Amino acid sequence: MIAADRKTLTPAQRRQLVTSPAGWIACGFGSGLVPKAQGTAGSLLALLPWLWMRQWSLPTYALAVAMVFLVGTWACHVAGRRLGVDDHRALVIDEFVGQWIALVPALAAPWWMVLAGFVLFRLFDVGKPWPIGWFDRRLKGGLGVMVDDVLAGAFAAVALGLLARAAGVALPWS
């Protein structure tokens, strides 16, 4: 295990992340290795598979998100232990799950809702209003990495759903 701070990675730590399956998954397939705004990079990369996933039925979509949550929890636990940091900024698979949850109301919606969902998720993820911040401070390990983004995604989905209703956009479950 290599001790690290939450914000930087040494070249050896970068190699360690990209050469192990858990590290590669946890760092969002490389998106968490950008020098700044790792969470935003992970959220942006999450949009690519989302464009394909949005064609799925809601139950299939939910199952895929749940599976990535479980795999991400494992991957972040393993990668965090190797780095010596529970929630390193490079671990961004949680952004994928949170972003996909946030975009549920945009599954069959116009493009502006995708943009609004992205922005809302980033606001809730960075701002961490209660109870998101409470969970972020108390849960550790892979579960701790993932849960605050699931909550931020849920908050963003509710806000996006309300925005959609106000704009007269039909929601996928309507």
C-alpha cells in the first residue's frame, strides 16, 4: 500500500491504477487521471455509455446501474486500500453511477434536459447538502465513495423531474 493524499497521484500510483482491473474501473477507465476536475471528467465520460443505455427499458437500465454500483464499490475499496486513501479524487466510477441516476428523467427527453441533469448532478455532488455531506463524512471504503454520489444523483433526478414537469416534458414512467 502506498500512502497518498486525496488530490495527487505519483507516476507509480497512476500505473498501479491503470494496470489493475479494480484500479481501471475505480478511476473511471482513465477519466479520473486528468490533472484537475476529476469528478467532472468522470461525469462527462459517463455520458457516452448513457447515450446507449438510454435506449433500454427502465428495469434494464436500473439493473445496469445497480450492477455498476456493486462493481464500483468493490473496485473503489480495492483501489482505495492500494492508494492508502478512502476517497481519492481519481476514483470516479461513483460519478458514472450518480450521473446515470441523475439522468433517469432525461431518458426520453430533449437534449437540454441532459445538460440540465449534468449540471444538477455536479451541483449536488460538489455542494453536498444534507444528508449527502453527512454520509460522505461518515461512510468509508468503497461504499463511502459510492453512496454520496448515489444520493447526489437522486437529488439531481428529483430536481430534473420537477424541471421536466414544469416544462411539460413527459417523464419515462409517465
